[in-house]
Amino acid sequence: MALADTTTARPPTAGPHAAGPRTGQRGPRLRRALAPYALITPTVLLLAVFLLVPVGSVVYYALQHHVVNEPYDDAFVGLGNFRTMFGDSRFWSSLAFSAKWVAAEVLLQLLLGLALALIVNESFVGRAMARALVFSPWAVSGVLTTSIWMLLYNPATGVFHYLSEIGVGDAGTSVLGNPDTVFGAAVVAELWRGVPFFAILILADLQSVPKELYEAASIDGAGRVRSFLHVTLPHLRDAIVLATLLRSVWEFNNVDLLYTLTNGGPAGATTSLPLYVAQLARKSYDFGYGSALTTAAFVILLFCSVLYLRLSKFGRQQ
């Protein structure tokens, strides 16, 4: 009995089925953990095929001398296309025009889109019709937009023809054929199509501004201008940053309107960098040099986009 009393009791030894529930739970947990990755795998594969492969092919051809009608002369040239690019005056002139085009379009579209969004955000009779009219140009394609504005700019039957009949301007004025006026004419045509983009995004964000903020500003004695500067604009900051970034990229890559409206003329006055690349591919069939220009444009856009997001502190509270 003494020996039995002094013997330390041992815990029961785990049987062969003691770890069964834990081991059995690993399968369902693992499947739940892998389920999201399995669901996004088709999308990732499609992105890899339709995005990474074309980008990779562009970089590959940028390092090649590849002219379609000269297949016997294909060769690896390394950075030769890029060295040619730095000495190409048309590259620099088209890049300068692209920068000028983006700055003018994005700034004017932002100001006009903000003004229209503020107007159609107010309550008035016929607001639904006004919103439909404001947003409708966004649904029009670039080629159709060009057709409309070419008719308006037609020196024989367009707006300037009727203005000359009432003594405003000269008869037969061709704004698209004059290097001094073609840029402004192209900007106006693109404004008609691009302003609704800003109006739509800004209006959507305007409707989410809490009414209590305006009431508090009114109690503090703020008028409409101060309420706009200290309540509306800070709330719209991220929407404006995102809209300007997206529109800058799209306007930089604008080809359809400029190609069909002016084809880069007159005398290359409206040739943007993407349009210059398109002309190289269509006329010279120089896909190697065109790929080098495309790669340079991609690097420029990537650098400017990252810098803009960093400077604007997008998504961060100030």
C-alpha cells in the first residue's frame, strides 16, 4: 500500500486515434486556404498571356533590327535602336507635343468637368436631362467624334463658313490646315469627348460628401467659396488625383482622334509619340525602332505615374 501510495500517477498514453481530429482538419483548412488562389489562377494566366507576352515581345523587338519588308537584314542590335532614338529629332518633337497635349487636355478637362459636376449636382428642373446631355459625349467613339468635328471645321459648310457670312473671320478658313490654329482645334474636339469623364467621376464623389460637413461650415460662417475650398475640394482630392492620372495616360496614348482628324499634320504639327510609332509601323514597317519608341514611352509613363502618386499622396490622409 505504501508503494502504491508513493507511485506517481502517469497520464494516459495517447492512443493511435488521439491525433485523428487534428490531422483530419488539415485537409479542409488547406483547401479553404488554397481556394482563393485557385479562383484567381485563370485570371492570372489570362493576364500573363494577354499582357506579359505582348510586353515581352515589344521589349524583345526593341533590341532587334526588324523591318518587315527586309527580313534578310534582321539582327540583334542591343541598345542600337535607343541610341538612334536619342538622335531622332522627330522623337523629341513628338514627345514635346505629347507633353503639351496632355497638359492642355487634362487641365482643361478637369476644370470644365469639375464645373459641370458642380452644376448638375444641384437640384433644378430638368436635371436628369442635363446630366444625360453632359455625359452623352463620353459614349461616342474617337472616330465618330472626329467625323462630327471635321464637319464643324469644314471651311465650305462648317461653323466658320457661317461666321464669315456674318462678318466674323475670313471665308474659307481652314483651322485644321493652319499650324497656328490646328492645335487649338484638336484640343476643343477632344475636350468635347473627355470632359464627361471628369464630370462623371467627380459627380459620383460629390454625392458622397456628408451634408453635416456643409452644415457645420455654415454654422462657422463659411460661405459657398470657403465651403468649396475647405470641404468639397479636400473630399474630392483622391478622385481628382485618380481621374487626372488615368486621363493623362489615355491622352498620352491618344491616336484615334489625332490620326483621323489631322494625321499628325500640317507639317507634323500634331504628331504625338504614339502617332509617330503608328506612322513608322504603317509606312516604314520598322517594328524594331517602333518597339524601342514604345518601350521608351512605357518607361516615361511609368516613371511619371509613380512620381505623381508619390507627390500627390494618393490614398493617404493629410
